[in-house]
Amino acid sequence: MATSSQSSVEPSSNEVKDYICNACEDQNNAETSADFYCKQCERFYCGNCIHLHGKLFAKHNSIGKGDIDKWPVSKKVVDFLQTCDVHKEHKIDQFCNLHRQLCCPLCVSDQHRYVLFSYLVIITI
């Protein structure tokens, strides 16, 4: 498991970016990679938008990519981690103790339906 929430995808790839600039997104601009995170605003900013943010909110402290381990996990990463590998349209919400496996509702009905319910644990994410 990765120890950092930073994307390992090369900038030239077609993969979805983990962190996008919220200000650009609000203006319906193309997805722009975020270079900074503001803890007070709880928002991500690209290099261009952080300058205006700094002028408007001089007392806010933004965190650059050099300290990306201090950034929160992006919603896209959380959604990815909570999605079932087999049934992409379902979220993982249970754990089978017998099989030591995370499950979505379809996994339970397909693969774990004969397991005693005492082995299934519903998890809250």
C-alpha cells in the first residue's frame, strides 16, 4: 500500500489527476493540477490561482507539493479506494472475517451468501 497520497502517474499520461485546482474547477476551466493546498479554506490551488488567494487571504498558510504528505487524501482517491474491484458501480461496505476480504453487497450475495452472517461485518467508511 502506498504511503503517500500523491499520484504516481506521469504528467503526460491520460490518467485522472488526483488533485485539481478548485478555483479553476469553479470557473469551469479544464482540470488543472493543484500545486498548493490551503488548510484554512480546505481547497486546492494551481500556481496561478494561489497568487490571487494569497492577496485575498494574506494570513492563510498554503502547503506546496513539497509537503504533499500534509495534504488530505483527494476525493478521487477516496472514491477509488471505496469502489469494489469486481463490481465498479458498488461501494465496499462489508468485511468477511472468514475470507478476510472487503465486500460490496453484490460480492456478499455472489461469493459469501453461504457464509454464516456472524462472519460478515458491516463497516462504516
